[in-house]
Amino acid sequence: MTEDELVVEFALTRLDNPRLDLEEIAAMVVRRVGPDQVLEFAARNLAVRGELRGGAFESAVEYVHRTVLLLRDDTGD
């Protein structure tokens, strides 16, 4: 899943669940993508952070959450 696809999935999930916070939305996205993609997200998180903070699911959620926040805050400089 590309970052663009991830952001679209996140946005669609948020539209369906507007009252949830961003981390809860990220967890919903991770639950939907399946075990192979969870491991991919956890591996990406490991590559960025240099460490795993928790299990694969938690690490995948952290990756999704951080990616969305970084892209949201990107000013395009």
C-alpha cells in the first residue's frame, strides 16, 4: 500500500467515524488491511524509528498515525 492509498483509506475511515480520534482511526485502518500489510507497516515503522515499540499491530498503528500526521502537516516546502 502506497502512502497515497494509505491516506485515502484513512480519510474514508474517518468520514465513516468522525467522532473517533486519529489514533483510533489508524487502528481501524490497520485492522482492515490484513496480516501481511500489518507486518509491512510495522517494518516501515522499524525502518523509520530504528526500534519496535510494542507488538506488530501497535507498531503498524503508530506508523499509520505518524504518516497521516506528517503528510497533514507537510507544507510542501
